[in-house]
Amino acid sequence: MSGRALFWTAVAWSLFQLWYASPLPFIFGVFILNDTEARSIHLAFALLLAFLAYPGSRGAPRDRVPAVDWTIGLLGAFVAAYIFLFYVSLSTRPGQPNWADMVVGVGGLVILLEATRRALGPPLVVVALVFLAYTFLGPYMPEVIQHKGASVERLISHQWLTTEGVFGVALGVSTGFVFLYVLFGSLLEQAGAGNWMMQVSFAMMGHLKGGPAKVAVVSSALNGVISGSSISNVVSGGIFTIPMMKRTGLTGVKAGAIETASSINGQIMPPVMGAAAFLMVEYVGIPYPDIVKHAALPAIISYIGLFYIVHIEALKIGAEPLTRAHQRAPAQRVLVGAMGLAGTVAVICGLYYAITGIAAVFGAAAPWIVAALGIGLYVGLLAYAARFDDLLPDDPHAPVVTVPATWPIARTGLHFILPIVVLLWCLMVEELSAGLSAFWATVTIMAMLATQRPLIELFRGGRQFGAAAVRGIRELIEGLHLGARNMIGIGVATATAGIVVGTVTLTGMGLMMTEFVELLSGGNVILMLVLTAFVSLILGMGIPTTANYILVATLMAPVIVELGAQAGLAIPLIAVHLFVFYFGIMADVTPPVGLAAYAAAAISGEDPIKTGFQGAFYSLRTALLPFIFVFEPRILLIDIHAWWEVPVVAVAATIAMMLFAAGTMSWFLVKSRLWESAALLLAAFVLLRPSFFWDMIHPPYQVLPPAQLEQVVAGIPEDGRMVISVSGTTIEGDDYEKTVSIRLGPAGPARERLATAGLRLAPGLGGEMQVAQVRFSSYAKKAGLEAGQKLESVRVPTERPSPFVMMIPALGLAGLVTILQWMRRRATSPASHG
């Protein structure tokens, strides 16, 4: 009975979220919810399921749900749904809760924290309790983080009855976007896409030196496209790759560490980024396609760096590649690979131009035509796949392993690509909202789940069509159940993270954190970044990706923005948020918590702390990137002024990441000498940040007076950036000056472009230019501009040779090490003694 209730409640949650995300409420005019009401119902489902799915203690029964858990779960559902049930009444008394509101608020916080403890363990609960205590103990804190405190009434009203705390932006993103992406990933996994991606990766990479480890890297990158959790990435892929890696000679610690490092990188891989990409849209204030554009290159080169680390580990142990099932000559392999790549590019281009052509010709009828063609393509791919036997082995403990050919594996699951294409098309081309894009992609995979088995049975001439159809429906319902089950922890985590956000807005803690870090760093930018990275690591321990990003973005991103601006460093907002995000997710691999390392160690049978330290060492390349793109935003494809700069930056960054990996591993072509490792690290640094030395020779900016602002704005390309310096006075009466980078919109008059960024300037006393207005929640506001600030100067790039010139000596240094090691390897190889 309890199991059925849990199952169907989870399915109901998934159906509710699909209804809310769909256009159906507006088409039929039924059950239309505003954001706050939807968040209330969302949390009600999460709390009820948390108490039904997670026992209260180790000794609690596992075969039934105790009556006390039913009672608390239903109470949790009620207090969470309180805003929905009494929405009109609450709107008539804002900030003036009655006794019923207070009881519900206090009970809601207690039940929420207990649900979080059950679903996620104590770390996030401890963080929330510390912030709640800080709300009351403000007057007794050290001066640097002191505030006047708040009453219980004000706390409950702020945290539970408004959209500033529990029901704030964090829970809103969970309701509107995150659930659907988790559901989408669960349905893809249920359909068999996860296993298909793993097997395709194995077929492509298994024959290389250290092949299984390289499979872990590639499959984690693919899984990261749709996955919302580094831990689930470890579990789903590691059960296959870790035993395979151990069989090739890697120790269990290194095998687990490689899987861990691969899986946490899945969280930085667009387009989903553990659902943090959609949160960044809210926090940074730029469109979703721009988030993906900026985040893509660092994620890709980080994976390339890890791929090379795996290759070096294979060279160190002399790992032999696995045997291919079908042997081909090298020239034939190159030809087949080139044809496969060319065919893939041709198909992608063909789809793009076909769909855009249909849209141009048929107008409003185009979606129906494209949908019909999509259905035809799906049926055609299934008919093609049905001609072949299923070739997706999933036993990692087989005594003999041979690497299958790629195409026989790939052709059995080409239809799995269609939902991902629908998702990316809606997001990137049609520019639909994240929620609506996920809805259409989820509907696509739901239709596939319900039909793929009966259609394959039909195409194969089987007689079990009805049984296959029933099995497909059962798998669809099971996918809806699993999607909701996977969301329980994320739902309660985002709500609990809202307590932290509410505390920051209630107490003004954001400004205090800035002052605190400034005090410890003494104004040194590098030390400030190191401290911020350390705090982000601490905040991220044991917390899911989504809640993790909410915490670090709320607490630490404003610190970097403010202190960097005061130090004269104009850091783009997206670089700031990616900085804290990277270090937040690094907590999944960093001991002593490192939950992903624990998951990998459970599979490998090794010590989780050793696995965590090894994984953290492998992840040094990921930890390096945030520091680079704070100072060198070109790696985020920012401040790119010509098309040719994109391939130059991409190739240089890729080479640099491989050199960094070789330097830290003390192995390039052969074991490196100390000076060779140092030379490789120096070359990598210059390739990643060529302007470090170039700025010493040629200053990057020319300082112009405010009077030339309009001329400067007119010369900035579309969606370019303007760097300005402003001054002002704090509430305490202290003068300050800071430098800010403003993202401008499309080309046009200066006033319009500034208005797009949320900024309006006006002449002040004595002819000075002042900030007259900053639009709430605009890019300018998030960058730290305030009304009343005085515009001191405008910075424009100077006419100077490209800093890419510095890449030449860096490549020369790397080339010198390469030649020396090649000669040393040749001298010591058996063939040379012939």
C-alpha cells in the first residue's frame, strides 16, 4: 500500500510539472497558476515524498511507511501548500502574519529541515541552521559581520510567507526548469539512452591505450549534457568503467578518481550544467544561449585535459589497448572516421537548413510539418535499427573483452538523439523559454518510450505487439516515477537554500561578506579569489549542484564583483558566476566530504579519502580555469573582435590544458625533469593568459573623460562591453572608486544601449556625469552600479599589437621540451640499440 502511494504520488508530481510547463492551461483556461502558487505545490509534493521515500533513522522499517512519517509528510504538504490554499487571504496582510501564519511558518521550517536531513544528510541542514541562528544573534557578532537582528515574527514572514526566502528564486527555478530537465534525463535513461551512450563511447575509445578510462571521460561528458548530478553520473557510468579500468592495470584508487573527476566535469558541461545554467540566466541577467556560449570552451578543454591525463597514466603503467572485434588497417580507420565525421556534419547541416527552409516557406504551418517529418524520421530510424540485433552489452565483469565496431552499436540507438535535438533546437534556435523547451523535449522522449518497443516488435515481424505496447507504457510510467524520485532531494535542497538567500536579504549579509573577505585579503585580488574559492568549496560540501550554485552565487559572487571592481579589475559577471560555480562543484571530489568520491570508492572497493585526493589532483586543471577566465575572459569567448580569434583561442587553450596536464603529471613523452615540468607549466600559463606579460609592455586600456562616453558607446560592437570607473560614498561615509564592465545590447543610440543594460546617466553638479538610475535586477545593477555614483572615466582598448604574439615564445618553449624528450625517448627505446 505504501509503495503504491509513493509510486503514484511521484507520478502525479511529474504530471503536475508537465501541466504547469505546457501551454495547455492557457489553451483550456483551466488551473492557471502564477509562479508563487506553483512553487507552493511543488514544495508540497517534495516534502510529502521526502517523508514517504526516506526513513527517519537506520532502524526504521523498510517494508512500510510508519504512521508518524505519513503524518509529518501530510503536514509538510499542507504547510508548503499554505500559500496556494490561502493566497488571496495572505495577500491582504503582507508583513503582518496572524497566529495561524506563524504556526504554519515555524512548522514549515522544522519539517523542511527534517526532510532535507533525510534526503541529503546533515551538511545543508547545518548550513541553514547557522544562517537562521545568525538572524537572531546579529547584535552579538563581531563588528565586521554584525547586524541589528530580527524578531521571530519578521523571520517567519520573510522566510515562509514571501518570495524572499524558501519560496524565492531558487525554488522558482526548481519548479519552472530543473524538474523538467531531471525528468528528461530520467526518461532518456529509462529508454536506454544512457547505456547506448556508454557503449558508443566504449566502441569509439576502448581500443586506445587506457581505453576504458577514456571511455569514462567521454561517456561522462555525454551524460553531463543531460545529467543533473555528479553522483548519479559516477554511479551510472562507474559501475561499467571502474572494473574495466582496473582490468587494464590502473589501481582502484586511480580508476575511481578518474570516474569522479570525469563526473564532476559533467556539471560544467552545457547545455544543462546540472541545471545551474538556468539559474545563471536569473542571477547574471543574460540570455540562455549566451550562458551556453560562454561556458562551452572551458568545459570542453577541461575534458580534453582529463583525457590527456588518462593517456599519461596509461603510458606510465604500459597499459595495452583492448582488442578490436574487427581489425582494420590504419589508413582504413582514418578513412572510416573521416567519413563518419563528415556524415554527421552533413546530417546536422541538412536538418538545420531543412527546418529553417520549411519555416521560411510555410510560416505558421511549419511546426506541424516539422513535427510530421520528425515522426517520420523517428519511425524510419526505428525501422532501420530493428533490422539488426541489439548489441548493447552491459556486463563489465565479462572474462574476455573485445571492443566492438562503433557503427553496429551506434545504429541501434540513433533515435535517442532526436529528443536532445528538440531540446537544443528549442533553446538555441527558436529561443523558447527553458521550461517550454524542456517540455517539448520531454514530450518527445515520452512518446518514444511509449512507442519504441511496439514499433520495433512490429518491424521485426513479432507477434507480441500488445505485450510490447504494455511494456512501453509501463516504462513510461516508471520514468515519470523515477524523475520525481530523483527530484525529491533537489526540491527540498533548493527550498532550504532559500533560507540562506532569505537570511542574506534580511540581514544585509552580502555586504558584510564583502567586508569580511576584504579584511582577510587586505585588498589583494589573488588572495581575495583564493579565499572566495575556499569558501565556495566549504559551502558546496555535501550539497547538490543546484542548491550549491544558489549558495555560492548569493554569498560569494557579489564579493568578487565588488572587490574586483574596487581593485580596478572589470570582471564580466558570467566569469564571476562561473568562478564560484566551478569551486562549488569541486566540493563533490574534495575530501573530507567529496560525495562523488565516496560513490566511486564504493564501486572500486578502495578508500574514499584516497580516491578523493587523487580525484582532486586530477581536477587541478578544472580549478585552474576559473582563475584564468577572471583575468582572461577571451576563454569565455568575451572580447573577441574578429572571427579568427575564436579558433586561435580554442586551439591555444586546448594545447595549454594538455601542457598543464603534462606538467602536473611530470610526464610528457617520457618522465619529465623538474625544469621541464616548470617550462611546460609556464608555456601553459602564457597560452591561457597571453596578456599577463603583454600588459606590462603595452597598457590594455586608454582612459578617456566622461564627456566622450557617447562616442565610446557608438564604437562598441553589438553585445560588446564597456568599461567605466565610478566613485561614490558608502553609508558609513567612506569614499570608494571601482571599475565595472557593462554588457551593451544591439547597436543603436548611446542612451538606448545604456538603457538596455539598465543604466541611465545624467549631468550632475558642476557638469559632472552621474548615474541617475539603475533598473532593478538589470545587468548594471548586478554589476554593482548604484544611483548617485559619479562617472570618473571611460576605458577603451588601446591600439596595440595583439597579445597573441606572446603565444609564439610559449609554443617555442613547449617545442624545445618536446624535442629534448623525443630524443631521450628515442635514445632509451629498444629499437635504438638495435
